[in-house]
Amino acid sequence: MCNGVAPFRCIRRHYRLSVTRPLNTQDANVDRRICIHIGTHKTATTSIQGLMARAERGFARHGIFIPKAGLNSGDIFGHHNIGWALRGDRRSQPKWGGIDELCAELGRTRLKRALISSEDFEYLVEYPDMLRLIEAKLKAAGWQPEYVLFLRDPAAYAISLYHQLYRHGLADPFPVFVDKVIAEGKVTFEGDWTYYLDYATFIAKWRAATTGPLATYSYDEAKAGPGVLRAFLNVLGLPADPAILDAPPLRPHWTKRLRYVLRGRKLPDAPADPTRLNVTPLKVTDEMRVEARRISAAFALPRDAMSPIGPG
């Protein structure tokens, strides 16, 4: 049976094939759904993705498969390459896989639910044909897409987003940044990195380009209530399972460890609070808060389009 392959490898290979045997995509009784977490930016997406990386087995025990296709190598966890490849983003790498590799991988799991996450999916709202292509390929593979979106208070989001883009080279003073947001309802940076603060328009455009349901939640309500990670599990219909929430942090990728060794530096400790991943202290002045309130006045949260956060 092993044809010269070492017994352990042979057993492992046959076991892997047995648990990933493709299901019959023509079976009308099989309801396979893929949840696509689309952000937005600055709503603890990195923390959610860190949870997915740490607790992959915990999610699987609840019947949710987390694919590898589209994941970046290194320390960034997120299915960013799926959208990057479609948009021709300079950061895209073919070896990380795109929508075709995702569909192929989904065809090898016996689980009926899957979960992918990338805040950069929100950029695709400006590319409706790409959103339709993603849905067409997923449906052809036997999977029904559904989308999850977290929205943050526009004033707080504007300040946090401004700091992030400033680190990437944004030169506008904050009042100019606010003026552009109010005039256009969005910020466009690096060509097609598009961030909507006019959430109602974003939701309308996303729904016009897709057929899968879009569930929208308040990041601020989640943070003030059960916490973002517990709220995310609640959104997925999962209990607050300690096997997921308390999963130990992953060891940093060997390339990152090597970089720190070569520089004679010590790796920073993982944050005690897993919801504080990728958080940078912000210098927020009273003047910035006043300016940011202009955005909240122009673009209120679309409460009528949002679902409540459960107790977790």
C-alpha cells in the first residue's frame, strides 16, 4: 500500500486524504456556507485573525474550516492575497494562493462551514465585477457566501485611520483629511485603498454587487459588551469556548525571530489582552476630536442596517 513510502508518512497521507475527500457538489441536501469577514479596518480585525490562527482546531471542533489559501506567509494572518491577487496589488504573491486555490481547498474539506477574513476585502466594493466573480466561483464549488462587517463610530474611526495612513505616508493635515472625507464619503490612498466613512453608501454598493447576505455589527457595541472576540464567536453562532478564546499565542515566524537575533534585539512579548494586537498609541488632540465630530455629523452609523450584538 505504501509503495516504498515510510510507514508513518504513508499513514499520515492516507489519513489526510480520508478526512479531506471531496463532497459531491451536486448534492442539493448539502448546505455549505463560507463566512467572509470583510473588516472594516480598525475594528480589531487583526485580533480576530489572530484568534483564527491560534484556534484553528477549536473552530474545526465546532464544524468551521479555516482555509490556508490566501494567507500571507510570515507573521500576518489574514486571507489578504485573495483580494490582492484580483486587484493586482503590489503585495500579492502567487504562492500564497487566490480565489481558485481557495475553491480547490474548500473542495477537500468535509466540514460544511468555512471562515476567511481580510479587512482588505472592503477595497473590492469599488470592483463589483470582482465581487461577482468571487461569488460565482464559490457557488460553482458548492459554497454559499455570507458576509460579516463591523463598523466603528465614524469620528473614532477617522482618527485611528488617519494615524495609520500617516504612517504609510499620508501628508495631509487632519483638517484637510476631514474635508476630503466629508466631500467624498471615503478616503482613497495608494491608488485603490478605499476606506468608506459613509457606511450607508458602502453597504448599498456591497449589496448591489453581491447576492450573499451581509450582516453588519457595531464594533463599539461589541467592545463595550462581551468583547470583540466573544462577539465575533456570537456572530458565528458559537459559544464562548475557552478552547478558542484561551488558545495560546502562536510562536513568531522563524524569519521574524532571525531578524531580531541579527539585530541583537529581544522579541516583544505578546499582549496580555489578545484584542490589543496591532494597536498603536495615538496622539489625539482636542482639535482632532472637534474636527472628527464633523464626520459623525455628516455620516451617522446606519443603525437600521445593523444587527444587535448578543451577550456572548
